[in-house]
Amino acid sequence: MSSLLYRWGRWSARRPWIAIGLWLVLAVSVATAGATLGHPLDDSMSSPGSDSHAANELLVGSDSGAGGLTAYVVATPRDADVSFLDSPAAVAELSRLEQSLVGLRDLEGASDPAGMLTRDPQAAVAGQQVSPDGRVAVIRLQYPPIEHTDVQALTALDDALDQARQGSSLRLESGGDLYFTFAAPPASFHEAIGVIVALVILLVAFGSLIAAGLPLVIGLFGLLVGTSSLSLAAYVVDIPQWATVMASMVGLGAGIDYALFLVTRHREHLAIGLSVDESIGRAVATAGQSVIFAGGTVVIAILGLAFAGLPFVAAGGIGMAIVVLVMVAAAITLLPALLGLAGTRINARHRWLGRRTHDAATRRWARWGSHVTRHPVPYLVGGATLLLALAAPATALRLGMPDEGTLPQSRTERQAYDLIADGFGPGAISPFVIAIDTAGDGTAADRVSAALAADPGIVATQVVPEPTGSHLAVV
């Protein structure tokens, strides 16, 4: 392998535009195919064999409609002195809102808090359709399972709410599974900030914009190709949507790291007087093997997620592994061509960094390394103690699924979440659903509900009978 990598490195250094052109053709082809022919990434987070999966299968099989996606619209009067319990005008406007939602794309059913308020306000409160203080009303919407609907259902709901808000005395917010599944994630600049910080660190370390920039170029270019290929891989494996985020995090770090191997070794070879093409060939032959070994180790470790027992987690691991493999390929095939194109400019110093400043920093790090190696035990104990202290918070770590309460305040889902939490109390935003096959026993659901209500950690229970014989106990 070493000789093969050496020959490739020298060839790329001497004919950089050919290698770069091949990568550009590959990148454009993959990105175009992914955008036009790619398979949609999977939104499902089902876990076959689990209780939750069995419950969902029971709900879907009962034709109750409760096995699909849900959404909710939260309404509250803008006037702080108005309540749905004592304002017929507010109830009438809530009723008009409900009518505007009838017939929306893929909507299978909706609750009727306005109707319940008209018939029996206390029943509306008991049914958790209106908050005890009458300030918050919730219209719960039922949609089909994810495979039978799409983002157009969310667009139709948002359009209807935008129209309903015009001139309304009610504040309207919305959220639910439909938004979690199809809404675009909030814009984040954390990745861009991370790239900028990495560039600054590399500039300080290398003292050369070209030397610092090439690892970033490899990381970003490999990320483009890798993430674009996930929609093509989805034809074979159901790659989840969240895999693109994880793959971006892991892939960008891996791509920069692998490129650093080669750039550092190449600069060392130039420093001892080797020609550019010979230096690149030797760098790829030596550091390139380390890149392949390191990338292979990461891929094997990530594929270990297959043993988690959750298909969507295993598929996410496959997506991340694909991006890491692309990063390895880019580091050992594209980077040599870029190094050959840069030539000796890889060592060009910038005026504001200067060789003197860089060399002084190098001497300081050398003195530090010598000091550590002369006193290994104190530094070993101190380093281990520091790492344990940093890891200590993990002992109190509480794991769970993120909900709409973690979204920015500007998102309608977060505002709906806060309104429901404030109006109905803790737990109202995410009830725990228990599917019960009564097998003809009409009292089974009531007995389960009573047993659950006796638990001090449960605020309230509600039994919803279904005509097919199944029951839903919503806790």
C-alpha cells in the first residue's frame, strides 16, 4: 500500500488539475444526483420490539387515527382580561378558527374546544381542551402516519393560521409532531463559528494561510460530497434526517484532522530539502497510511451502533460512516493535488504572523514538551485529575428526547409549548399514551386509568374509548 500511495502522491503533485478536475466532476455529479434523484431521508424513529412500537402498531391497527402524526393549535385572547370561560365573543372567534381548519390537506380530525365551551365549559376544562383559568384553548389535530403525508400538510396548516391571524383578537401558536417531522430546523451559526475558530488556530499553528486553509478546504469539500451522497444511500438503507447533522459534526472534524497529518508531514519533508512532488509522495506514503488506519478505526467504531438494537440508530451510524470514508478518500487523493498546486507557497508566512513570531512559538512549545517529558508523573496525575473533574457532571446526566421546549423563543412551536405549560401545568404538553386492547372487557381501561391516577407522579388521566374495542389511556 505504501508504494501505491507514494506513486499516487507524486502523480497528483505533477498533474494536480487532473485530480482536482476528477473530484469536481464527482462532487457536481453526486450533489446533482442527490438533489434531483435522491431518496427522502427517513423521519421515523421507531424501535421494533419495544413497547412503544407495539403500542403504535396497536393504534394503527385499530383504525382509531391515533397512530399517525399530531399537531395542535393554541389560542389565547390578546386582551389579558378576556377568558374563554366568560367571553362569548372569544368563543365565537375560536369557533371561526376551527372552521378555517376544516378540509386542510391530509387532516383527518380535530378537537372542538369551542363546541365544548358552548355546551359545557367545565367539561371543556375537564377534557383539557381549555385551561382551568380559561385563558388557553387547544385544538388538537390528527394527521395520518408519516408515510401517508408530507411537508405540504404543514405548509397548508401554516398558511391557514397566517390567514386566521389577520385582524384576530386571538394570539395563535402551533406545534406538535407535524412540525417536529417536517419543519425546517432553526438556523444555526455554530458550525460557521467552529470553522472560523479552527482557521484561527491553524493560522497560529502554521503561520501560513495556505497551510491553514487546505485542511478546511478538504473538510468542507468532503462534507459536501459526503452529505449529498446520503440521499443516494437512502435507496439501500433508511438514513434518518438527523444523520446529516451528526455526519457533519464528525466528518468535518475528521476531514480537518486527516488533512493535518499530510500537511504537517509534507512541510517536514520540504524543510529537509526534498522537492515538492517527492515530498508529497512520501507524505502520502507515510501519513496517508495513518489516515486510512485512523479513518477505518472511526468507521468500525461508528458501525458499532448497529449493536444498539435500534434500526434508526444503526442507519444513522451508516450515514456517518459514509461521510468519514469520503473524508479519508479526499485526504489521500484530493489533498496531494492541492499541495502540488500550492508548491512551496505552503510555507509562505503572513506579515502579521511573521517567521520570527512563529519560530518563537515553536521554541516555546518545544520547551514545554521537554518539561513535561522530564516530569511525567506529576503531569500524568494532574492531567488525569483535570479530566475526571471535567467528566464529573456526566454522573448527574439525565438523558431524554428533546422537545419543543428546547427550541428558540422565536419559534411558534416554543411559544405554543410555553402557553400550554403555563395554562395546563407540567406534563400537559407531552402526555404519555397507553394503548389497551380491552378484548371485550369494558372496564379494563378504567381500571388501568385508576391505577395510574394513584401514582403521585401522574397529574391526571383520561380514557378515550374506540369503537373497535381498543382504548387509549392518555396520561
